[in-house]
Amino acid sequence: MTRQFAGTFIVAVTPLNANQTLDAESYQSLMKYYLAANVNGLTVLGESAERDLLTEGERQRILQLTFESIGAKLPIVVGSGNESLQATIQASVNAQDLGASAVMIPPPRRLKTRPDVPNEEAVFEYFSSVGDAIEIPIVIQDFPQNDRPKMSASLISRLSREISNAKYLKLEDPPTPLKLTRIREAAGESLKIFSAFYGRESYWDLVHGAVGIMTSSPTPEYLVAMYESFIAGDLKKALGIYLDTLPLIHFCSELGLAVRKEVLVRRRVIRTSRMKLQDRELEATQKEELAQVLSWVENRVMLSAGVSSLRF
């Protein structure tokens, strides 16, 4: 029987060398960092991995390093979505053969009748074809901000009802608490929903029935502490951690992946904050401002919740 996923799943970033190639040593350090934070699962080759900008060799090396470092310690979700159905099936089958616990797939950008309007039947057929090709669960990624089709609650519900292994959703279509409630009303308890979208609404998503959080946080110990406090019934502590970390979450959502990499550099987890697209890297003044925000958040969460910042 396939185990149920819940809790804090961190979406891994891709550390790069100064020449913008995969830094394997930093990636292994990153895996140790996530394990030290006591996360419940790991997602690799998602949007935050700069997946579409990686070479095929880098993608395969990331998978190799992940399974070597994590093994059976945690469930591993592999991003396998492509614009091509056949490429998606091939990547999904490969992930399954490597031992992945699930694959994460968004609807292709091409499956729209006009901007933001999906061809719902085509989206269904796409996911159905992938579901027929593999046995492991599918995490449906609902992320229309990245120029992908905007999926309705009824479409997501249909995917979960009619495709036997489409049993998880990574929800990134704000306002997420409202959409989460509508999806749960349509799909029932069989579809397990993860909060995402930088953790911007993570506490409120849990209140509305999310089973966990799946996002690329550079401070995973705070998400773990918030989730564990919530599950234990200490809602005051969970809400406090959420509110205290909002300044950093805001920074991440405004300036994206570069912020997460810079935090990991400052915590001595990875060596550089290089991006595949150099124009998306932080400027010196932004790094200085981030340092102030990070210091405030770390001190605040330690004082209010007793959660120490995780540093290597």
C-alpha cells in the first residue's frame, strides 16, 4: 500500500558553480541541510530547480545525487512535466524506475484556448495518459502564474476522481485558502492538498485543510516547526511562527529564487547564489537588505518560539 504524504516537503534549488554549472558538492550539502531540518519529504526538479534551464546531464546528475544522498530516508517527489506528453511520460517512468515516491506535473503551457483559459479536455487527457503509464502517485501542480493554464476546482476534482494515481495537489493559485476550500468541497478527502506559493498563505492553508506545505523555503526549520505546532494543536505558536517569518516570505515572493539561494549562501549551505539567468541575481543593495530581514526573522523566531536558525 502506498504511504500517504503529509507535512513539510521542501522543493530543492540547484546550486551552481561560478560558471553556472551544477555544483555537485553544494548539492550534497543541501541534501544534508534539508535532512537536518527534519523535513518530511523532498521535491526535486521543480520550478525552483531552474529545471527548464538545466542540461539533460545536469538533470540526471541531480537525480543521481538526490537518491544517493536521501535514499529511503524521505519520500522523493520528482518534477517530470514537459510540454511534450511523450517527454513527460518518459521522465515520469524514469523517475519511477529510480525509486521516486511520486512525480509532480503541471499542465503544459500549450493547452490553452486563450490566455488563462485551459482546454480542459486536453488537460485531462494529458494527465490521464501519464497516469496510465506509471503506478506511483501524481502531484498535480496548479501554478498558473508561470504562464500555465488556470485549472478550475471542477477540473482538478475530475482529475483526482477519474485518474487513480492523481491524488495530490500542489496549490499555487491565490488566494489559495479560498480555492483550497472549493477544491475540497468538489473532490472530497481523496485529494490531498499541499500549500505552496512561497508559503505566503501556509498557515491559513493548513486551517482550511491542507495536509502539508511543499515549497522552496531556504529556512525549512521554520516551516517544520510551524507544521508540527499546528498538528500538535498549538495554533498560537504555529501562527506566531508564520507571522514572524512573513517578512522573509515577502522578500522571497518579490525577488524569487535569487533570495532563496542567497540565504543558503549566508547559512553556508551552498557556495554561490549564481543563477542560470544572470540578470535575475540580486544586486549588492538587495543582498544587504536581505541580510537585515534574515537577521530580524532569525532573532524574532528564536525569541518568540524558541526555534534556532539552522546553519552549516
